[in-house]
Amino acid sequence: MVSLFLQIDSGIISALIFDPEIHFALILSITTALVSLLFALIIAIPAAWSLERIPFKGKKWLNLILDLPMVMPPLVAGIGLLLLLGQAGPVNDIFPAFARWLFSPIGIVIAQTYVASAIIVRNSSAAFSSIDKGYLNAAYNLGLTPIKTLLFVEIPLVWKVLLSSCILALARAMGEFGATLMLAGATRMKTETLPMAIYLNIASGDFKQAIGCALLLMLIASSLLFIIHLLQREAKQHAVH
């Protein structure tokens, strides 16, 4: 980190302010990461809740499968998704138009949603498991359905943990490279997120732009990490009181 900051000079600052390619990569990264976070929430919150609240056989194995994206190399995940969603994949037999969406910003969203969902599922599952069962029993005795209990009791009890996991997933989505490369390719001013811009500019020998994009990613990641620490500090203070 220090070595990157030591490279800052007027040329890098000028590129950050005026270079349209960096502006495009920044906007695309933020936009796709936010869209991916929305899809990840739609997938992950019900999945995490179901794992904790619905008894079924094979839950241990399903938990293991859901943990795999946390340890699987992104390039391997990207190849798997490409084989699943590409023209020769089984999804293309059902939705022929789906493969044409790859190698576009939609491919970026798919890759980012994959990695973000894994983070939110795991953190949300731990959050739901920490809720005192007395709250749930009280809600059921008052006539609330399990879904209403989730919306009006469980989520309000653990919203800070869920928010922290969303911020962490957002940071991870913005930094996603391997799966994105497989599903969206590396095309300037089309599928060029900040990590992709670093890759393309390093490959072409333009180190100033690459360093500028790296500094932007570090700044965003540091800001998100600072927010997470603030939320965790507030949660600890609340628990003490």
C-alpha cells in the first residue's frame, strides 16, 4: 500500500481527474456492484434464513456447498459459470438468449453477484442463528407468520450485521476480477471495471493509469472498511450497555 501511494505524482492525479477511461471504469464498477448487491440480497437473505429456520436432510452438505465460493479461486468459478451459462451450457438450452448477455456488463453483474451472495449468505446465516429463540416464539404466539417474523422481528434485530455483510460484499464485488474476466471479457470502455482497467493498462505498459485505478480501488475499499468498523464498534457498545 505504501509503495502505491509513493507513486502518486501530478501525472497520476491528472489521470484520475481528467481521464475518461478511468471515469468509465469507476462508474461501471460502482453501478454493477450496486446492481449485483441487490441481486445478492434477493438470493442470499432467503437462503440464509431457510438454512437456519427450515429443518431438512442434507443441510450439512448444503452448508459445505455454499461455503465453496468463499475458497474457490475466482478464475475457476468463472470457468464453471461460463460452462453453465455459455452457448454450450445447459442454461442455453432453456434460455437461448442468455448466452448472448455474456461478455457485456450483464456478465459482470453475474460474476459479482456470485461472489457477493456467498459473503451475505454466510454472514446472514450466522446473524440469524444468534437471535434468541424467545423473540421468535413471542412473534409466533402473536400470530405472525414466519415471513412476517423475518421482516418485522429478525431483520430489525440483526440489521447492523446484515448491513456490514452488504458493505463487505459490495467491496468484494467491486474488486472482482477472475470470474468477471471469464464471463465479461476485458474490453476497454465496455466491460472495463477498475480491476479490469488495472489489468489492461499494466498489459499495455501504461503504469500511471494502472496505479491510478489501483489507488481508487484502495480508497473505496478503505472507506467501506472504515464504515464496517464503525458499525461493529457501535454494536459492541450497544451490547455492553
